[in-house]
Amino acid sequence: MNPDLDALKPYPFEKLADLKAGVTPPEGLSHIPLTIGEPQHAPYPAALATLVEHQTEFARYPATAGLPALRAAIAGWATRRFGLAGLDPEAQVLPVNGTREAIFSFVQAALDRTRPARVAMPNPFYQIYEGATLLAGGEPLYLNCSAENGFRPDFDAVAADTWRQVQIVFICSPGNPTGAVTPLAEFQKLIALADEHDFLIASDECYSELYLDEATPPPGLLEACASLGRHDYRRCLVFHSLSKRSNLPGLRSGFVAGDAALIAPFKRYRTYHGCAMALPVQQASITAWHDEAHVRANRDAYREKFAAVTEILAPVMTFPTPEASFYLWPAVPGGADEAFTRGLFAEEHVSVLPGSYMGRPAADDRMGRPAADDRMGRPGAEGTNPGSGRVRLALVAEVDATVEAARRIRRFIERSL
């Protein structure tokens, strides 16, 4: 077997199961999980109807490039949403089976292991960035996202000699787990760094349509390119999904868009990878990308939950003001995120995810051993885990269950004080 498999660390939910093992919660309280970022709102019904309508097309093999109508729908949506001059459906768009699959496979296709192969990523982070890097023979570069830097990576703090070893930079905006939104100027700064140091930017924007202020949608990487007159989107790719936008996580439908010089070899890789999207799924996706009314209704539902939950928890927990996504990122009283998680489950039958499970001591090397020097560059050289002392709350359930979970969390905290 590939020896790089030994470098993979347990997935956060495996660690959570171990943490909760042997704990018996109160029988009289129903379980409320706030752990997995799986939307529980009703899936967009018109997409499901389209899926059924085209079910006989499961009898046909799909093409890797996807239907022209799907690429056109995606290009049209992205152009409208991010104010682009245009997006070529033939050369700059590629449908994928959700962002998770696409992020993983892109790193396998893009990383050149014949030279220094570092991949920079926010810390804490979505674990696929790390796993994809390790299995491609690369080395993660963890960029701490703390309260001091607005829960976003501080790119100015990376040394020039470190940048020269970086091949890919992952950015996640709105962020998982922090909900932080990357400003347009920060995207522009990163593009300039990519030109200077010759790396690619992969922007995970799967939460881009879940924002709390209807008047200020989060900017995106392609929007930043367009603002610079960079309509070829050179060095840049974005990853989008219907999972959160349309409550269709099981559809496994998304897209990659950007630099045609990156899309072409990635598409070639995918013809061997065997990951073409099923035709009925493509038809359902076309329906979803053409409609915005259900997305606005989805945002309204999340706004209601955020307003209720933050009102309940603000007196007992400290957290960044939510901007987007469906996560809350509070600090736990006392700072022991694992003990808090286990105690909350034991006493209130509510499951949350310890923040330390989503982060890494930034000075660790790829095998998890503490670094002896500042090899990883300036950020996080002290080796602290920026997720420690916090928990991630995924506000994905319906409003009543989510509010009940918040009340139980507050009750647990007040009882512990």
C-alpha cells in the first residue's frame, strides 16, 4: 500500500466518537447533533423533480466535461453572482461530483513532487486539504487563523523563502469552521503573491451563498481577478457546490472554474479518474443553478437560527460575529474543548466538535512530529493549535432543534460556573 497513507490523521468525527465512547447521556433528552456540516433543510424540490424526470438517462455513460447546457448554466450563474466579464463554458468550467472530490483530485493532478511541494492551507481547516496534500507527496503549510488576524490567514507573515516552496494555496471563504469572509483586497494581495512566487490559488467557496447580510454577498477569487482586469483568471481556480446552496449534499454536484490552462490538464486527469457526473444529476443541477428564489429562502432560515442562537449563547460564550456559512465558532469557558464536548454530551445530549480536532500545531511536520526549527515559515512557529479552546457548532438542523440545543448548551455552562 502507498506508504503516504500512514501520514493521514484520524478524521475529526473518528476522534469525536472515541471521545464520547463510554458516555451515557440522559435518557429523557433527545440527541441534537451540531457536528457535521450536512444541511437538514428540505432539498430544492424542483431539482429532485428534474432528477426523476431524467432517471432513464442513468442508462447512458456521461462525458467527463459534462453537458454543454450544464456548463452554460454554471458559467451564467458565476458571471451574474461575481460580476464577471464572462466565463467560457467550454474552457473555463468543469462540473465535478462535489467540492470534496474535486479538491482532493485537483491536488493529485497539480502537485509536482519532483521539487519542493508545499501546500498552504488555513488552520483550522477542512481536512481534505491536508489529506490530499499528503497523498500527493506534498507537505502541508499550516497558516494559523486566530482572533488576532480576523480568523483568516496572515499571508504577510509568510517568509519569502517559504513562499518559494509553495505550489498551491488553499483559501476557504466563507471559512470552515470560523465563518470568516475574505475581503476582495485580500484576494487581490494573494493573486499578487502567486504571480511573484509562482503558485496556484485554489479557493473553496462552497459556503459562498450562505451569508447573513443580503446586501453584502461574500466576494470570490474570480471576482478579484476580474477587478484586476485578469479575465483569463490565471493561476486561479474556484470550487463551488450545490450541497449548501440548495440543500443537496447527497446529489454530489459542484463545479471548478477559472484558468483554462489549469482546467484542461485537470480534465485530462479526470478522464482517467472515472468521475464523470451522472446525466440525471447534471439535469437536476441545471435546474438548481438557474434558480435563486430557493437560495434566498435558505439564507432567511439560517438568519433566523443565527439570530436566535447568538442571543441565547452570547451571555455565556465568546465568538466572532457570524458573517457567513452555517457555523458558530465559540470559545469554551475554561478553554478545554475536549472536556467541554464530553461533558455537554454526558449532561445535555448535545454533540459539538472540539476545535482542536480541526487544527494542527502549525510547526508539526507531515508525519505529526514536532518541528525542531522554523522550517514551516513564520506563521505558527510556536507550534500551537489555533483550534484549541473552541468548538464548532453546525447550525444545520431546523430552527426548533437548533434553538433547543443552544438552550441546553447555555444551561450546561451556567450549571458549570
